[in-house]
Amino acid sequence: MSAQAKAHPKTRTSSARAMAEELVALGVTHIFGHPGGAALPLYDALHGAPIRHLLMRHEQGAAHAAQGYARATGRPGVCLATSGPGATNLVTGLTDAMMDSTPIVALTAQVATSLLGRDGFQEADIVGMTQNVTKHNWLVLDPDEVPGTIRHAFRVAVSGRPGPVLVDVPRDVLQGETSWEGPDVEPAEAPRRADPVSLRRAAFAISNARRPILYVGGGVISSGASAEVRRLAYKARIPVTTTLMGKGAFPETDPLSLGMLGMHGTAYANWAMHDADLIIALGARFDDRITGKLATFAPHAKVVHLDVDPVEIGKNRKADFPLHGDAKTVLRQLLPLVGAPHTNGWLEKIAAWKAEAPLAYEQGGDVILPQFAIETLWKMTRGRRPIVTTDVGQHQMWAAQFWKCDEPNEFVTSGGLGTMGFGLPAAIGVQCGMPGRLVINLNGDGSFQQTMQAMATAVEERLPIKVVVLDNQNLGMVRQWQDLFYERRFFAVELKNPDFAKLAEAFGAAAFRVNRPEELGPAYEAALAVDDRPALVHVRTDGNENCYPMWPAGQSIEAMVVSDPRKKKS
Amino acid sequence: MQQTFEIKAKDAPGLMARLETILRRQRLPIRSFSFEGGVGGGPARIDLVIEADEERSSFVERQLMRLMDVTEVVRTSGTPAFAQPELTFEERTA
């Protein structure tokens, strides 16, 4: 028992109150939730607790807000829902957190034990439903086991490969008495080290490569290993490409950076991966949006694969040099062993590729290009180190291309699951976790409308987040695929949108409307000046713009289209 | 090829469902399955035979080990899974 626990005499209390006190002791500062009948004992126990509860307007938003909190702070985010529909509404967020290895703790209330399995009102088998989308979950049936399960759940969420967990507690169990001895601390798991022989083999391969590339994923950010990645890149003069989840793990304004790779990544990052003789994969998983057709992906490369999760090593691409362990710990082991390979010729080749196919767009005329809207805001705010959240779709890919991140934990997006509706509630979570920081949500018109009710929470809590809705009156990415792969048979993609500025004002937010390129700067300035509530900037953009480069799904790199062929013709 | 796994795990609700999910998502047919519940709080034991090649068996073994309640996975047929090269690397001094 810890010293902290010894300070508490053994007391009889409700398990709901014990749970609330455990949450406080675990350092929980915010809970994103929505109450309901079964959850009332816990809500009552939270009344007066030093935890800020944000009343989300939909539980999906609660889960995404918890994700945003976790991604910005590195600490587990907590969401809370009642039984039945409250709990089932969390499933999308839990799945998203599972795919993106985000540590969140979902607390759900359940119907009373006497009603379990009897289809009682608002009963749903949430533990059964979420077994596949959580690292682990628990249905707690004994009040005495509630506090310990909460402690254990927090530890599971952050240990090894982080991820979501769920604790489901029936109403009568929440009300039941427990002999509780006060909060305790479950010691953290020691970070896993790689074995020395594997390390030496990997170091030898790196030191002797001629065309090495660092392929950096979200695992590096989860592990807090960005500084080690930089040291490795600079020491060995190795170019770095990051995944969507790895953005910011290496400075994107650094000459060694190739930006994001994959389906909408830079052409030069994809060419470099294809031509590399050694891929050093750090906390990345070779997913299909990165590799395209696996059989033809990076045909000349050996692979060093470092991951904390052994399931990922070799899952999609054979690992010639597997390193199982925590990224930060293992990179610290690896760094002294690595020499400087001869990469000058390789870096010159990459520089030529960068010159040949830079990310580019031409903003002309009266219609705003979304890339211009994003890059303009990046240029205006980069000195303030904003944390940006995105939603999912074309705007997300343009943000990945044009919003350059130099630091980790500053680009929060839905990577693996690609969940429309992620961005706004995630921004709420980020702002709660980082109250002094500028938080910007880049959104699309389609995705904003999936969780826009979260604006009510942001207004209620006076969160000064900036929401930019890039309104192209379409589900842009779906439209792009219909344009390119379905012979322009556009169907079910056109959106008759509301006036987003009026909508924001109705919620109580500040709102600005932008229709012409020259209006962007002043509108952004005005929104950035708002500090007592959210501000929304509604930007009408070109609905015909497609996102390039594009590497069609499941195809070889030869199929990559670097820029819009229609514009080349004109 | 048939692969046999001996699995020891905490006898907790949901264990079977999680195990089944791993095999279902990999589309691996179960040829034989036996479960012996834990007595007096002891671990449960599962004997499992599936149809899978070496690579997928190794993948399944690692996925099984990732389950929170699983404490031990032993493959009693085929070559040991998770066969990292370093385990067979022999270092000699001159």
C-alpha cells in the first residue's frame, strides 16, 4: 500500500464515491460526459469533486474530446456515459482510439444487476460490444472491486501500446457500499528495452546503408521519442518521412524532412521510400494508405522495424531487423551504436526530387483554394505554436500537406479509422488539456455537420477554440473518388449547407464569413482576437479542387498522380 | 497445416470471445478446442488447434499474448512462433 493510501482510514462509502475519489487521485482534471438514469449515482458522487465535467451533447463527441485531451497532454482522457444508447454512442470514439493508440478511459453506467441480460430499459451489452475495440474492458459486479478496477484501467490504457479501456458498472453496484482504504497507486510498467544483439544488427544495417530513410509514425509521439528521432536523423544524416499520426515527430520545416508519405503524401517521400535500401520504421505499421500494393512496395529495401507492440512487427511488411520495445528507450540504446552512413548522394537525389515535384497550388481569381486557406492561417499563427485538430476528408489531407508541424502533439487527427466528426470535439479536449494554447480546428462542411452540436459545449465552457469550416458544398473526398475512378458520376456528395456563420452565432460563438481570398486574413485576425468563446470562420472554397499527389488505393507507386492533370492541360 | 496452442489465462468473462475474435478476423478455422476452467482462482487452460501456416500462426500467437488475461501461450506444433532472428543468432569471438 502506498503512503498516500495509509493516510486514509478504512471507510465505508458508496463505490461511486470511491470511484470519484480514485479519479481525483489519478490526476483526472476533466471528464467529458453525458448523464442518464443509470449514471446518476456516479454523477452525484462527482458533484463537488475537483474535476471539471464538460456536458457534451453527444457521447461520440465525449469520446473524441477525451482523445483530444489525451493526444495533447499524453495523459489518459476520460469520457462518461450512461447505459444503453449513451454507452453505444461511445463505440465510434473507442474504435478510433484503438486504431490510433490513444489512451482513453471510458466509464459507463449499466442497468442494475437484477436487469442484466433481461433486455431492461436502456440495457446494452457494452462490454460485449466493445471487446474488439478496447485494449480491455470490465463489467464490475462487486462494489469492493470498483476502485481497484479504475486504477488498473488507467494503467492498462497507458502501458505498452496505449489504447482505450472501458469500465462498465451497474447502477446498484455504484450505489453499493465498499470498504475502501483510500486511493492507491498502481506502479507504472517499466518501458521495454530491445535486446542487445538485435540492436547491434540494426545499428550495423543503419551505419552501412546507402539510401536509408526514417519512416516515423505515431508510436514515436506516444513514446515521447521525438528528441531521439531528431538525434538519430542528424547524427546519421538520414531523411525523415512521417505518417499522418507521426506529424511533428520531426520538424517538417527541416531540410531533412520529406513531409508525409502515402496516398496523399509528397511525391518525393514516396519516391524515396520506393528507392530506399533501408527503411527504419519507428512506431509505424506499414498500413495500406502508406504502402499501396504491398508486393511492389519499396522493393529494394531491408526493414528495421521498432515497435512496442510485437503484433505490428512484420504484420504487413517483413522485418529484417525487428526491434521490440519502447521507441524512446530503444532509440537511446541504439544511438551510441550508429555510425554515419554515406548519404550525400542520396540526399542530393532527394533534393532533386523535391525541386521536381514540390507541394504546390496556384491561388488566382476570386475562388478560394482550400490549400490557400490552410496555408494562410499556418503562416499567420506559426509563431504561436498552435495545436491543430482536423476532421476527415480532403481538408485533412491538405492540412497534412500544408500545415507544417515542427513539434509533436500539435497535430491531432483521426488517422486509422478516419472518423468524420472527430475534429471539433477533439479540439474541445485539446483546449481543456492545454488551456493556455491556441487551438485551431480545421474542418470540412460535411464533417463539421456530424458533431457540430459540440459547439454548444465549447460556448458553455467559454473555450476560445478557432473553428475553420472549409465549405466546398460537397463531401469532397468522396466526390474526388467519383471524379477519378467512377467517370465523374457524382452521386450523394453535394451538400445543401446551412449558413455556418449564422449557425455558430446561434450557438453563441463569434462568427466570420469569407467568400473571397482577400477576406481571409482579416477574418482570421478577427477570429484570433476572440478570447472568451469559440470563433468560427466559414470559408467558401472551390468545390472542384482535388487533392494531389494521389496514389490510388492498392496500386503501385507508378500509379501516383503528382498534380492535377486537368490543370496541366490548361 | 494444423497448429496446436496451449493457452493459460485468467479465468475471466470475455476471454473466449476475445480469442474467437482473433481467429475470426484472421479467417482461421478452428479444428479442435477444449477449455478447462480455473479451479479455486487458478488459471484456465485452453487447448486450441487451428488450420494456419507458419506466418499466420506466429501472428496469432503474438495476438493471443497481447490479451490482458492471457498469461502464457505455448505452441506445441510447428516451429516456435515469434521467431526473431536474434533468438537464433550465434555470436562468436575470434
